[in-house]
Amino acid sequence: MPFPRLKLAAAALTTSIACSTAMLAPPSARLIEPEMIELQAGQVTYPPAGDFMRAGKPVKAPLKTTHFARGLQIMKHQVTQAEYWKCVEDRRCPSVVLPGPASADQPIVGVSWRDAEAYAVWYSGKAGKHYRLPTDEEWAFAAGSHFRDEGWPDIDDSDPARRWLARYESEFADEPTDKTPRTVGSFGANENGLLDIAGNVWEWTDTCLARVGIRDSGEQMVQTTNCGVRVVEGRHRTYVTDFIRDARSGGCAVGKPPTNLGFRLVRGD
Amino acid sequence: MTSLTKAMITRRTAIIGAASATLVTPMPVAAHDLALERENVEPVAPPFVHPHEQATKQKPKIIAFRMETQEKETVIDDEGTKLQAMCFNGSIPGPMMVVHEGDYLELTLVNPATNSTPHNIDFHAATGGLGGGTLTLISPGEQVVLRWKATRPGVFVYHCAPGGLMTPWHVVSGMSGAVMVLPRDGLKDGDGKPLHYDRIYYIGENDFYVPRDEKGKFKSYGSPGEAYADTVKVMQTLTPTHVVFNGRAGALTGKAALTANVGDTVLIVHSQANRDSRPHLIGGHGDYVWETGKFSNRPETDLETWLIRGGSAGAALYTFRQPGIYAYLTHNLIEAVLLGATAHFKIEGKWDDDLMMQVKPPGPIAALSK
């Protein structure tokens, strides 16, 4: 079997994404492989995604350090409309409604986690290498100084409203961003050379929403995991149901949702 | 020509005729006929309201306002959809004007020469003359002064009503606002006990009908006139493309969220000049609600959702008891979320565990004990 790891990844999916044909198709000679950034071995210290609780009260996630002994290969730019459209033409990705006139050199937006996953499976088959969505910590590692979590300050946890207010302030702290997708590179590069991190397109990760309890000893216990909701990263971190393409209609009554949903892929191990 | 068309034209000619008469022989401003004190009030853009007494010991006065009609392109959602708006004093909704029962409201209405169409104003609170509409129709480059006596306490809509199809078109282009006529001795509950507010917010709701192109994208136009024919077609569907508070989706959220503190009593005045709405404060209530907006009636108490009838304003008094973020929306949730009719209240203060607490945090489902 040419791509055993991909098969494992696909088998783990709960969604019914057809992938076997794409996997067996010979790599297309015409396929343009997007530029990859090769991050050297390193580490990231960051507050992981999820709902953390201590003694039954929500708390900010304790910082966690993860080592990337073998570095990380990640797409320099978000998957573009032109790239995604090849998958649509191959009938492996659903056609999506673009917010404006089609433009090949703009990131694809308005895609759900399921769409992004379908693209990863299709693209892996075409390229003959395993590509997948990054985990949340891989995204944080690659985003570097552009990484921002939910921005919840440590506050008096006996008063739940203070947390809600802090979150609201944090989400609206940014000046409003124009929602119109821009040409790749318009939001500049971070110190790792990745383009458009935390621009106006949020990116799907593969990380599921987890609820984590912290014991007095500091030991963490994952209590429940919900893979129907995935972590989305961008100007702030958020959690979006996997079939949502436009997060503006997938949010709660209060708070600011991502302006656009897109993605980039990493090389599988 | 049908008799209806004939009637419309006849009426329109009459109205234009009246406007011309005003132009030729300017009516004397009659305010000096009244030996009353005058007070000039600067209108304030919503959601805020100009300073005013809640109850007054003063004698009735002439409260004078000046407003310009304005035609301008305005953005009505986060996607940048543009509306060829028409509005009073530059804001959607127009400013809320507050007087007391027995006062005289005097309005100088200005139609700047830069505008393209006639405008007027119909005050639902006023008596006679189509609410003032027949006496205020002015062409670009004109102004008019109208005075009317505030005889009925309550919150009332005002809107532009130039006649025929022009009226709904001007209204759904943004030309409406509200007047509040307070009882001289202030608001009262059903037992006659005085009610006060620490803050007042005026929320004007609009339904907009923006035409789309053949690909389904919202169209933009160079002027109200160019937008007119397409807009009327969308209006005829009775299905708005936008239902928003204060002129655009998100106008009262984020940094523009309405603010108050725990313990503050807030009067929320809500107007809708064209279409029914059902305000609801998520996590709060209407302690005292004048659903139909008229203060001589007993306010209803402890409401969850109330109805603002199209063409009316209502008022809800609420004392915030818990801090946090509240959504104030129309409880047609599709309109609130997809079409834009959501505002936020940001309330600071101390949480009250007695009113609500999470007894057990979310976690795995526990086995039932036998």
C-alpha cells in the first residue's frame, strides 16, 4: 500500500468522506505543489485549546510546552481558490459559495472542517504524500508570535460574568476586519515565513473540543471530547461545529465569530 | 388611467401645490403666539437620548428642535452592503425627541438643496394634518416649521410620508424615528407609584429591502432614485433582506454595545415604523412594559417577550440584576441572527449566586444511583 498512514487517518474519521479512489489515483503531473515551510525542531509553550476546570470552575488553560523534535512542514499559504477548485473538479470536494468574484490567488473561504478534510484526503492522493490539517499545537508552533488564544485573563472565578465580559472585550478589541478575502500574502509573513497568519481568514485545525479537569495535584484529566466541534485558529481561538462553512451563522447570541473559514495543511509524519 | 392612479396624482398635485404655496407666501412662524417659554434642544443620535427631566414642575413650554433630512449611501452590514438611505438628521433611526404632556413640540425641518426628493414628517403623536405630513412637505432647498401640542403621553413613531408609494419607500430607506411624551409627573406603575430610569436607550428597528443581482449579490446604486424601481420589487415580496437595529447589523454590539451596571434601571424605547417585532432580553425581563407604548395605560409586568406593532413604539423598564453580556433581539431568531436584529448589553457588577449558579459543572454523565 502506498500510503498506509493516510489510510489510518481516514479510518479514524467519523464522517463519510470517500477517499479510496483518490488515494489510488496516480499523482497528477500537472498538480502544482504549494510551497512548504520547513520549521526546524523546536518547542511551543502555549495554553492548549479546550475548556479547563479546576474544582468545578472554569480556569484559563495552564501553559503547556510541546517539543517538535522533527520540526514541522506546513503550507506557506492558505489553500487557494485555484487549488481547492481542482478538488471540486475531481468531484472529491464539495463546491462552495464564494463571498465574491472567483479569484485564483485568494484563499478558499467558506469551507467547513469536513470540506477541508476532504481536500486533505484528495490532495494526499494526488501528491502521493500524506497531508492533513494541523493540530492546534502544531498551528500554535507555526504561528509563533502571531498566535493568540481566547485571550481570557485570569480573573476572579467566583463570578462567572467577569469571564464572559472579559471574553467579550477581548473578541471585540480588534478593529473590525474587512471580510473580503485578499490576495495571498496581503497580511504579510510571520517570523517563520508563513503568510497571512491571523489575517481575515481563520484556519481549521484537527483538534477536537475537549473538557479537561485539573486536580489539586495539577494532574489533568480529559473528561469529555467532542469531535463534532473543532478548534479554529486565527485572530483569536474559537470552536466551530465541523459542518459550518460560515461561522457568522454558527455562533452564539453574543461574541464575535470568525470572519472567514479557510485552512492550510501540514505534511503527515 | 385608473381612478386609483387619478386619485393618487390628484392628491400628489395637491400636496405639491401646498408645498408651492408655502414657497410663495412663507407662513409666519406662529410660535410667538404662545406666551410660553421656549427651549431649544439639540437632537442626539440614537441609541442615546438628549438630556431631559423625567418628571417636571415647570410650566408647559415650546420645545424646539431642528432636523435636516439627508439622503446618503450607508453601509448596513459587515459584508459592506450599501443602502441608498434617507434619514432624519443623518442617523437611522432619527433622533428621539422628548417633551412632556402639555408641551408644544416645534420642529424646523430642513431639506438641503443637495437632496434629490421632497420629504416631510408624520408624527404619530400629533393630532391633525396627517400627523403634520400635509404641512411639512418640502422640496430640496426648502425648510418648514411645524408646531404641535403633545396631548397624549407615550412613545410614538415619526416618519417621512410624502404620499403614495413614496411613503413606504422613504420609511424602509431609513426615514423614521420616535418621540417620547412623558407625563408631567413622570412614569408610574399600575398602582400609581413613580418609576424612574437611570439610563435610557432608543433602539430603532428597520427592515431593509436591498435588490440582488443575477448572481444573488446585493446591488448598489448611485442615488435613491436609481435604486427605487428595483427596491419596490423587493418590497413587494414583504421579505426584508435586512432587519437591523439602529441602521446596520451590529450597530449596537462590540464596542458599541449598550452599557449599564447591576442595579441600574434602564428604559429601552423600541420603535418599528413598518413591521412587527418581538423584543426579548436574553437572561433578563421587562419589569414594566408599555407594550403599545402609551403611558396612560398600566404597564405590564414581568414580561419575557413583547410585541412592537409595525408603526408604533414601545417602552420597557428593566433593572439589571446580574452582570454579563445580554443579547437584546427580536425573538424571531432567524431575523435576529441571519438578518441582523441583535443588540448587546454589557452589564458590570457583582454576580448573584442566589439568582443563578452552576451547581455542578459539565462533565461525563453520571450513573443513576439506585
